[in-house]
Amino acid sequence: MTVRSRLAAATAAFVVVSCVGLLTSPGTIGATMDVKDAIEARQKAMKENAEHMKAINAYLETGQGDPAMVAEHAKAIAEIAKAIPTVFPAGSSLADNHGIKTAAKPEIWTDRAGFEQAATYLGEEAEELVEVADGGDKQAIAAAFAELGKEGCGGCHSKFRQKQD
């Protein structure tokens, strides 16, 4: 395992543990996460996903890394996807008066099943990329990566995330 792949795996584990830790920390009430902590956790998770996507894209665009590195980054995205629903508690949308900047649309809570399904699909697409990367075919990796971005990330962002300026 390369240093980069160990870093990707450690990052994914940290994000998941952080999200779960927030759910059980003394500052929470039952399974309800503090709004500020939830927004910070999900923004951190999404930034991590973006970094993983950039690393995979760098492999496809410039040849940085290898298929094993792609698989590690995709695994990290799949792990983060599992935690996504936990960091979107009620009261943390952009329409709520909490005073914290967020792009989370109220549709996350009015269509919670759809939102959770979108997060699950993101994880499934990331797992598919892991399998494809294990095969080492760069064209197949590019196709699976495009699907992950368009349908995995985009499938959630298009419906549940307000466009940023």
C-alpha cells in the first residue's frame, strides 16, 4: 500500500469516525446532532470527497498515481457516503434560521428517503469504481469515474444542494 493510498484510507476513516463521534458526543441530544457541528462535519466530508475526486481526475488527466490509488480514493468516497445522512439533522437547511452558511436545501428533509437513496447510490457508484480500478483498464476507470461524478455526486447535488455563488 502506497503512502497516498494509506492517507486516503486514513482520511476516510477519520471522516466516518468524526461523524459518528459527533452523534455520540456529550454536546448532542440523543441522536440529534448540534446544527453547527453537523454543518461543519458535512462540509468537511464534502471537501474530502472533492479531494478524492481531484486525485482520481489527476490520474486520468495526467497519469499521476495508478489504478490502486484510484481504488483507495474511491473506497474513501464510499465510506464517506455511508455517513452522509448522519450529518444532515433536521433544522440544518439553508432555510432554517441558524445563521450558519450552508447549501443544504429543505428537500433533504421533505424527501428524506430520496436523499438517503442518493447517498447510498453515491456509495454504490464509488464501490463500482473500486471494482473497475482493480481491473486496471484506464478507459473503464474513466467511464466509471464519469458516472460517479455525474450520477453519484450530481444526483444528490442537483436536487438537494443550492448552487453556490
